[in-house]
Amino acid sequence: MAESPLFSASGVPSTEMQQHIINIAEKLRQSLESKLESESREKLTTYVEQGFNALTARMAAGIPESVRQQMLQAVIDETLGFGPIEPLLNDDSVTEVMVNNSQQVYVERGGKIFLSEVRFLDDEHVVRVIERIIRPLGRTIDRRWPLVDARLPDGSRVNAVIPPCAVDGPNITIRKFSKKKLSVEDLIRFNSLSPAMAEFLKACVVSRLNIVVSGGTGSGKTTLLNVLSGYIPNDERIVTIEDAAELQLHQEHVVRLETKPPEPTDPQGRSVAIRDLVINSLRMRPERIIVGECRGGEALDMLQAMNTGHDGSLTTIHANTPRDTISRLETLVLMAGLDLPINVVRKQIVSAINLIVQQARLRDGSRKVTNITEVQGLEGETVILQDILSFEDQGEQDGKVMGRFRPSGVRPSFMPQLKQHGFDLPAYIFMDKESSIIGGHRR
Ligand SMILES: Nc1ncnc2c1ncn2[C@@H]1O[C@H](COP(=O)(O)OP(=O)(O)O)[C@@H](O)[C@H]1O
Ligand SMILES: [Mg+2]
């Protein structure tokens, strides 16, 4: 392809070219106004192409065809899509797009974050794209409420902040929806967990243990929750509760609930929170409750549900270690505002939660289950945690974290419960011998 100073080698336009593209797109948007919401994307693309050809007919002679094609694509993106970030959204290897300000756009690829070449013209350009993203969703953003959190029709999550809250200019964060959720086979292939761990976790889910997946943002909590949920037998009634429906369950008997922001037109501004949905779900005769993430007072309702017969429930929590998960849970329960004494809270936690599965994104970008930890009980004030399996970090080789999954040698105290459900797990799962994964390879 001929290189041109008007577009960089990777197809990013120069400032001058971008201004030109925006001008053309603005004209086209005005002339298409009435059609933009009603016509199909294909038809609109044809209109844009025709309009572009007409508007550029005079200059077309002077520019190489390859550049003209690049311009056309950029004009289509600017008129119908989300402008400069549209190519990133269409690139399946990109999992997250982060616009820090008009001049700084980062992307996540393969678990790692890179600065991209993409630029917006200026702050107004970013705001126009934000508005284009949220308007079809019936959402607004302005100085009075300069934050918006929304979900695109394809399931991707969008967050945007504009001034005065955004200090260095408007920003956008888009977590792209992965069309295909990773399966347990994928996770095993990526060495995120061992086959033995998968087998153990399956037994725990089927045997109705209450399980919390904990980890940092982007560590793979939702992915693992999805995999664990997949182990729930097909004849059990499942209610899922999420901020934005991400879980993809294949069972037949599933009811999916999602939170809702306040209606823009509702003066009371009522929203439906996770907590409202958890409370509501108890009246829906659930056999399993799956809460996408506990981040507030719903933790209390969740624990109470787990303690009153809705066992086998699953959720995720933002925490960096199993111990941290317990203190995070304590904090969340206190957010319910019931003024419970801490030892009561701890008792609730300990009797509700059986297992913590800790997920982490390691420094090389890989995701791993770093601990499978049993919550054993309370000794005085202290919650007793016992690792069943953990990942032993053995340093780096060629930029990759090496290590192995190591059983602690301690069998979980809920073995009888697994047995009752027909799981007679082989002893090697719990014994430390060299049958686990070393580095990338199983021996
Ligand atoms: N074990 C894994 N190996 C590689 N990529 C993963 C793994 N688990 C999740 N991912 C990817 O990481 C990104 C974040 O995962 P997600 O489950 O949404 O994280 P969280 O819920 O912790 O924020 C997604 O793009 C997902 O496909
Ligand atoms: Mg998540």
C-alpha cells in the first residue's frame, strides 16, 4: 500500500486530514439527519459513500486511490460510527479501549495495555463521540452530571466522564464484550488453572457450595464465574443478577435480571440496584442465585440467602487475596447500614461462604487462579482460611511467569458433602506431588 503523509503506516490520519474528514462527516450527518436512526447500517454506508464521492469529486483526481479509500473509511467511521476509535472497536484482538483525553488513547491486547496511535482532533471531538455513543441508548451527559455508564447493544460497557469532573479533558473507557466467553478448556489451555483444579471446582459447584470468586479489575472474575456457573446442573432454577448482563449460561431454566439507572425524565431519579434485585430474587423461588459482582450492601442479603437455604450461590468480589476478600465482605455488609457488630458479621460470612477462588492478572498479562481457599471457621475473632491449592510463582522466563499449581496437602472439610453428591475425587488432587503444571507444560 502506498504510504502517504496524510495517513500513517497504520492508517491514522494526520491532524489536517482528520479535520478534513470531520468536516465531510458533519456535512453528511446533516444531510442524512432524518435517516440516521431509521435506515440500516448498510444503506447508510451506501449513502455516505455516494455523498463522499460527490463532495470529493473535484479533489479526487489528485489523490491516489489507496488514500481515497482510507479517507472514505474514516468518513464512514466518523459519520456512522464512533470516529477514530471505530477501527479499535472492530479489532477483535483489542479487549479494551481507553481514551484518556483527545491526544491519548490506550488499548488492551492480550491482557496488556498499549498506547495507540489514534488521536481525536480536540476535546469537542471526544464529546461528540461520547454523545453519539449514548444518545441512541437514551442517556445524556452534561456539566450537571458529567458521568455516564452504559451498555452498548453488543454488550460492551462504556463509561465516560467529561469536565468539570474530567480534569484533563473528556475520557471514555470501553470494555468490549467478548463474543465468545472462554470455556474451561480455554482456561486450562492458557494454564489459568489445572485440569485437577477444574475437576475440583466442578465438584464444589454441583455439591452446592457457596463460592466467591475474587480478584482485581480485569483479572478474569466474570469469565471464571461464567465457567463455574456452567457446572450447575441443567434442572436447577437459576436467577442471575448483574449490572450488565455478561454471563452466558447454557442451562434451560435461567432468569436474568439487570440493574437499571434512573430514568432521565424521572424527577425522583429512581434506580434499581443490585441489592433490590437480590432481595427480589428471593421471591422468585431460585435454586441458585448468581450475583455478577457484590460491591455494596447486597453482600448482606446474599450472605443471608446463603445461610437460609439458598446454598450453591455464586458471586464475585473485588479483592486481591482470600484474606482481603473476607475484610472486603465485612466492609460491604456494613454498607447495608444495619449496624451489625463485627463478630456477628464475621459469623455470617464464615457460615455462608465455603470457598474463595482467587483470580489474578499476573505481571506478564496472564490470568491465573492463584488460590482455592476454604473458609473453615472462626477462631475467636479470626477467620480461619485454608488454602487447598495455590499457584507457586517460580519467577520469569522470556517474559512469562513460570510456576506451578500446588496442592497444600490439606483436604477440604467439606469432602463428605462432595461425596454425597457422588464425587469421589482422587487423592492426588490434594497431595503435593509433581503431577501439576510446571511453566507452560504439564509433565
Ligand atoms: N484465564 C484467562 N486467560 C486469558 N484471558 C482471560 C482469562 N480470563 C479472562 N480473560 C479475559 O480478560 C478480560 C477480562 O475478563 P473478565 O472476566 O471480564 O474480568 P473481571 O470480571 O475480573 O473484570 C476479558 O477480555 C477476558 O476474555
Ligand atoms: Mg467482571
